[in-house]
Amino acid sequence: MTARNQRPSSAGGGATYRSAAYTNLLPWQVRERRFAPVGFGRRGLNPDDVYAFLDRVAIDMAAVYAALAESRRETARIKAGLRRWQADQAPARNERDQAR
């Protein structure tokens, strides 16, 4: 079964497992990708080649968006921690300022 036209499911915990030999697509690889024409008597590109490439692009994009979401969660966690720390430090600073 191919991954074509299917949304990734989040039931598996969100992790994508793939071979260590798999390398993510780079922008120049997408720009320079060329597809073989279909056989004699037909026009256009081989649909299987195009769909396989689109599936790979979709997988890489999903990985990028997952990493971005994780980065945003981490940023929010750090900001919340900083705000808590600042709130904890504010009374002590006010006491020091009043003692001057």
C-alpha cells in the first residue's frame, strides 16, 4: 500500500522511522528533479515517478513541521520557566530596592 493521498496518522506517537540510508531532500534536489516521459503513444510524465516523488516530499515536509512544532513547544516551555523565575525574583528585588 502506498502513502499516496493519505494523511499521516498521529496514533503512532508522531515519530517517523526510516532507514539510516534515507537522506532528507534538499531544496536544490526538488528544483532540479526531472521525470522520465511516459512510453510511446502517451503524453506527459510517468505518474508513478511523480507520485513517488510527491510522497517523499510530503514525508520530508511532515518531518520539518514536526520539528518546528517541537521547537515551538520547547520555546513556550522555556518562556514559561523564565516568567516563573522572574515572578519569583521580583519580591526579593523589591525588598532590596526598598532597603536602599
